[in-house]
Amino acid sequence: MPFHTWIPDAAIDAPVTFMAYMPAAFEKLLGIYLLARICLDIFTLQPGSGLSLLLMIIGAATIVLAVMMALVQKDLKRLLSYHAVSQVGYMILGIGTAIPIGIAGGIFHMINHAMYKSGLFLSAGSVEHRAGTTDLRKLGGLAREMPITAAGFTVCALAISGVWPLNGFVSKEMVFHGAVESGSILFAIAAWVGAVFTFASFLKAGHAVFFGKRSEERAPGRVKESPVTMLIPILILALLCITFGLFNKLPLTQFIQPVVAAHAEAGAPIDYTAHALDLFNVIAGISVACLILAFGLHVYGFKRGGKKAWLASEPIHHAPFFKQMYDGAEKRFFDLYEQGIKFLRGLSWILFKGIDRPIDAVYEKGVTAVGTAFTGLLRKAHNGHYANYLAWGLGGLVVLIALINVILK
């Protein structure tokens, strides 16, 4: 952010294959890797430097603000596009820590993002192919009719949410620890908050598309599973999310270690697993487990109370803090680009009313009035009478003779 606005807009009209290839994978592989190379090789990024702080601020802001926008989206492809923006924040934050484990986490997250985000976009394309829409209000109940697509979507959604033991958990954990080791606890908290809201938004998306009640606006008739040719890429990407999570040492040591080792002191090997089970992760894991358990009990209580279980998330929307946050996100309060446009519009109005119009008024009334008065004087002097012109001529001749005398002396 704020150079992200083309992605959500393109998500609606562009083919899903383009979204899976360009903003989800290829663009990140080029841009983030280039950023890492520039920061490490040209600017020699150091912990605590101004550049490090700037990158971490941009990364943390991108994580939180973009995921807030994703929470309120009513179209699956727009929701995924905002998450594509949010996940870039983890990559920038990891690189910005200037700590080897953080840099490695940012680069590893770039690779992981290409997997799970491509899988999510392809899953959205599968849904659109069969259901004819990606509007969350017009879907629901597709898990029974499209079980393979639902399974692939679920794995990729859990991966992007940073759920163990998938690949997103490993790379996010490394970014967390890079932020903590750099002494930037607030940035680590921002990354953790982003992970929680990412999980929440995919709970919403999964419920609305696959696991919730069939929408009354959904077109009648049963939806069939997509062709095998569309399912194979989704399953391969989901399998890669599992593989890179369980066997993360292979990509870390083979692909990322050579890039980061030159930045580590004396080229020392980086221990990516040293913090795997420390107190931070234990607390985070227990917190997430408690949240899931509490939500499950909440849904169960709704069902036992005679209410529809799919309405169980409604109280969350109307909770004191979440209501203001949700309403603000719906009004695009967290979108830096939109807020920037509003600011520039207000500034342009102030400049127009405070500077441009007064200058025009001075020109239209002041300058023209002076010019009119001056031409009036000239008109009186040059009124067409022969005697006046003769007087002007004689007066000019006298002045000219006087000037010549002064010059000759």
C-alpha cells in the first residue's frame, strides 16, 4: 500500500488465471526478491537503521490495513486480492527487520504466497466456472457439491492464515521472530493481528461459499464439481503447502540460505528452527486454539438454542469494537489510497477557494480596474483635438532638446 488499487479492481474483470499468475505469484517473485537484493547488496540494510524502520512501518501498515479491507469484501475475488496485498506486508516486514531469520522468513513467505494464493484464486475460478458468480451473498453450501474444490480451498486458506503445520505458519513464525529480535515488538504484534484477522476473513469466506447455508439468492439447481483439469492444479498447490510446511528445511537450506548467508555475520549458518517452540509460539497457539474452541461452543450454543448455526457470527459483527471497525472498513476508512484521494480533494478545494479564486478576483477586479482607469486618462488626453496634439508635439520636442543638451554637456 498505497500502490495496490489496481489489484482489487483487476480481480473483478481479469481472468482468474491472470490473477493466479501475476499478482499472486509472478509479481511477488520479481518485486520482493528485487527489494531484498537492493536492500542487502546496495544499501547494506542494518537493524535499527532508518531504512529498516521505514520498511517495517510500510510492512506493518500494509498487513493491518489491507486485511481490514479484506474483511468487509462481498466478492471472493476482491477478498483474495486484498489478501494478496496484505501478505506483501509480511515480506516487507521480514526484510525490514534486517535480522537473518526475518529476512529468510520474508523471502520464504514470498515463495509460500505464490503457492497458496494461486491455489485460492484457482479455487475461486472453479467456483465461478460452476456457480456463475463469486458474490459471497449468492453462494453457500457448495462443499457437498464441490468437495475437491472445497478441500483445496480450505488447505490454502489455512496456509495463508498461518495455521500449523502448513507453510504459511513457518514463514510467518520466522517474520515474527525477526521482528522480536530486532526489538520491534509493536511490529510483531501488528503481524500477529494481521494473521488473526486473515483467519477470521477466511472463516467468513469459507462459510459463505462452501460450509454455510445455501443462499436464497443462489441460482436454482445443483452445481457440479469442476473438471479434473481444473482440479489438478488446485490439489498440487495444496499439496505443496503441506509439503513446504512439514519439510520446510529443504527449501530453506537449498533456496534461501544462499541468499541470506552473505548478510549474516561471517557467513554463519542460520538456525531456522531454534525458536520453533518458544514461549511466543506456545502463547499464540494456545490463544488461537481457545478462539476456535470458543467459536465452536458459540455455534453449538446457537444450534442448541433453536437458532440457525450460520447466524452464530452475527453477534461478532455487532460487538462494540468490531462494529466500529467493520463499519469503518466498509467505508474504506483503512484504504490509504482512498483516504489519500479524499485528502487531495480537500486540499485542492482549499487551494481553489483560498488561493486560486482570490487571485482570479484580484485579476478580474483589480488589474482590470487599474487598466480601465489608465485607458480613461489616455482617452481624455487623446481626444482628437488638433490643439492638444500640437501641444503634445511641442512638449515632446522641448523634452528631446533638453535631453540632448544634458547628454552633450
